[in-house]
Amino acid sequence: MVKICCIGAGYVGGPTMAVIAVKCPEIEVAVVDISVPRIAAWNSDQLPIYEPGLDDVVKQCRGKNLFFSTDVEKHVMEADIVFVSVNTPTKTQGLGAGKAADLTYWESAARMIADVSKSDKIVVEKSTVPVKTAEAIEKILTHNSKGINFQILSNPEFLAEGTAIKDLFNPDRVLIGGRETPEGTKAVQALRDVYAHWVPADQIICSNLWSAELSKLAANAFLAQRISSVNAISALCEATGANVSEVSYSVGKDSRIGPKFLNASVGFGGSCFQKDILNLVYICECNGLPEVANYWKQVIKINDYQKSRFVNRVVSSMFNTVSGKKIAILGFAFKKDTGDTRETPAIDVCKGLLGDKAQLSIYDPQVNEDQIQRDLSMKKFDWDHPLHLQPMSPTSVKQVSCVWDAYEAAKDAHGVCILTEWDEFKYLDYQRIYDNMKKPAFVFDGRNIVDADKLRQIGFIVYSIGKPLDAWLKDMPAVV
Ligand code: UDX
Ligand code: UDX
Ligand code: ADP
């Protein structure tokens, strides 16, 4: 029986291993983590992450061939294949601060693997890491190996949150990078055999280690670039009277471009895009490629611009001040169908409004007050540490209240900002919301999910990203 151990029971490790376990009943899968509450949650009815379909998959195999444990060393020692899916924060100090990946958790995991191993192992990079990390990990493993043979593979995960289970069941591709030696090829084949339980052979791509590592960074950079491209066009649409949805639709009809991932928004968020691009930028700079680095930097700059453009639009349309005004924030997660708030654009938008002394009332169906308060008081880049090492919010932000109802959030508010595209926000009773708001009542739709014309008939002044502006907004141009 093949035994798999995954170090790191997070958004990637948890769902990925659950799907491997459900598809490979003869493989024993242990998911281990240093966070006691996280493992306790994986062993309870209240899983630590919200992901459609995940509960079912975990229920099918937990206790049979899927185990969650804090006994990291025991399970690593017993495993044939060890996946590493630990945090890779952006460095906040020292060389490469604000750009380079901090590999502290990776290095400590690698040293532990070397310490406890008594048999040969395949070590799989699952979390996104800078190109050539495998080489560094290989050095740690072999220099401490006591004669044990370690084969290192790169097997980046391409799942998107909110659709993780669907993506894992039906991946566009599985990518496995390994050393081009007989041992390396054998290790690639062993991992291939695991995925071959449910992924068609022609969708399992094999490459060298560096191509696999770089492909992951490149894929995320390309995806983020599409969003920054459409967001850049959205600013021009507002200035010219074009409609970004019509432009996206026409552009996406070109089969060379394709229709997906062209929705203008208040900005992209999530744990990967910004971090991976910063990483790419840093690697380019280290390799003497400043032109390439600057090209990718621009994707992040446009994303930051989009968020501040949104804040400026809110403030300018409310007579250039939101001081003391209640503003409802609908949605705080970085996208719908997840409770994840890592790098969510809501953080920057809320901080921007708080900077102008607004009173915020925040509602997200999956994010609780503790998380929101922590996010709003945390420094940039501090979020990507194991949960138990993250700073607790020292003082909660007093201008912020969190509620469990969109109507409550909007009561007596001057404006409503929609920051996450939760389906329920499409179907709210906007007449009821309007009746209970201060007038003039504003809706700022950062996800283009409401029917703006209907809302205008009710009496709202509506701003939608990249859409022709109301007369009111034209008269109050945002300074950008
Ligand atoms: C992403 C990649 O899609 C995935 O392949 C990789 O493994 C991890 O990073 P994720 O961050 O979970 O996944 O979500 P994704 O659906 O890519 O959305 C990222 C951000 O872009 C979200 O904030 C989303 O709202 C935003 N987005 C996405 C847009 O603003 N417009 C779009 O058209 C699509
Ligand atoms: C382009 C658009 O494709 C077309 O829709 C528009 O109407 C006019 O501009 P064209 O310039 O004729 O058409 O050729 P295209 O096939 O787009 O190639 C443009 C350039 O890009 C060429 O120099 C081509 O060699 C280069 N190219 C194209 C690449 O370097 N790599 C590619 O993957 C594709
Ligand atoms: P991702 O989105 O990449 O899955 P997460 O932050 O959700 O990232 O998960 C990473 C997990 O790795 C966290 O639960 C953290 O506690 C765990 N972790 C970090 N370092 C170690 C380590 N040395 N040993 C075991 N678990 C670790």
C-alpha cells in the first residue's frame, strides 16, 4: 500500500488530499499540520475552510483512508510520497523584502523530513515557490540524508477557490516536473500513477523541474494580467462612455483570446496572484532582466490603481467626504463561494474609506468579525503565516461594525459598496434597502452584479465599474 503524507492542511493541502483519498481507496493519505485548531477542525463537522462539495468528499473517506493529524513526524516517517503545502509568505524584512518569498516554513519542513526519514521518499512541491526552490530543498535533503534517497518533484496545484473540488475532479491538466535521471523519471511515474486513477493520461503533463515551477508562476501571472487588462480598459470605458461588458464580450469572442476571466472588478485578490507576480518580478531582477520585471510589475500597479480608483469614486460622489457617514460593505471575501480574505480587494477599499473617516458596516455570508478586524489591522504581507502565528488584532477598528444581514448593514447608510459577487447580493430587495437609507442613496457595484437601470428607477445613484456614468457621477469627477 502506498502511503502519502501532506504537510500543511490549508486551502490547497486539505482539498487536494481529500480528492486523492476519495479517488484512490487503496492509498492511505495523512494530512498533517502544526496548527492544533486547524487539525481539530478538519476532524470535526465544521471544516476549517468553506468550499462547495468539500464536506461530502471528506465524509466519504475520513477515518478510512484519509486522516488529519498533528503528529507530523510519525506520518512523514511512514510515507512514501510527501507533499509539502506550507505557507510561503512574502518577505517583510531583509534582502528582497516586499517581493521575494520567505521560505522559512518550507526549509523547516525539509529539515524535518531529512531528520525523521528512515526510508526513500518522493518529496513533492505543492505550494507555489520561486523557480529553483526544488534545487535548494534537494540540497537540504541530500546533505542531511544519512544515505536515504530523496527524489524531489514539482507538482503545482492549479485549483481555484470556490471551485476547488470541481477543479480537482476535472483538472485542465496535472503538471509534474522532475529530474531527467532514471530515478527522477521513476518518481514522476509514481506520482503519475496516483493521478491516473481519475485524470486522463493526455492531461498529465511531465516536464523538467524548472519548467514546472515556472509554469505555475507564469499561469497565475497571465491570469492576473487578463484582469488588469480588462480593468485598465474599464477606466477608459468610464471616461469615454463605452461599456466594459460589451467590450469584454466582443474581445472574448476571438477564439485566440477566449471568453473566460474577462470580468472587470474592483481588483483581483487571493493568496496567489499578487504573491506569485512579486515573486516573478524578484526572480527577473535577480537574473538581470529589469525590463521583464517592470512588465509584470505593471499588472500589480493597475490592480492597486483599480482599488484606489474605486475608493476615490465613492468619496468624490458623496461631495468629497465620507467622514462620519455610514457605508455598507457587502462582501469581504476575495471572491464568492469562499470565506477566504487573503489579499481581498475589500481590505484596501475599506482601509481607503476608513482613511477618509467613514463608518463601515460590513456583511459577508462567510467571513466573521474576528477575521475582518484582524485583516483591517494587519500590516501588508503579514497574513501568510500559519494561523496560530498570525498577529491577533491588537485593537479592533472602532469605525467598523460587522453584521450578519445585508439589510442591517445598509440601514441608515449613505452608500452601499458591493465588493464580492455573492449570488445573494443580486437578489436583495433593493427597494427595501433604498427606503431605509439616507438620501441621496448610492450603490457602488465593484463586481457588476446588480441591474443598474432597475436600481436607478428605484432612485439610487449607481456606479458600475466600466459602465457609462450617471449624470451625478459625471458632475463629480473622481481624482485619480
Ligand atoms: C487562482 C488561479 O485561478 C488558480 O489556478 C491558482 O491555482 C490559484 O490562484 P484563486 O485565487 O482561488 O485561483 O481564484 P480566481 O478565480 O483565479 O480569482 C482570483 C481573483 O481574481 C479574485 O479576486 C476574483 O474575484 C478576481 N477575478 C477573477 C476578477 O476580478 N475577474 C475575473 O474575470 C476573474
Ligand atoms: C492582427 C490580428 O490578429 C487581426 O485580428 C487584426 O485584424 C489585425 O492584426 P496580423 O497583424 O495580420 O493580424 O497577424 P497576426 O497573426 O495577429 O500576427 C501579428 C504578429 O504577431 C506577427 O508578426 C506574428 O508573427 C506575431 N505572433 C503571433 C507571434 O510572435 N506569436 C504568436 O503566438 C502569434
Ligand atoms: P495554502 O493556501 O497554500 O494551502 P494555507 O496557509 O491555507 O496555504 O496552509 C498552509 C498550512 O501549512 C497552514 O495550516 C500551516 O499551519 C501549515 N504549516 C506551515 N508550516 C508547517 C510545518 N513546518 N509543518 C506542518 N505544517 C505547517
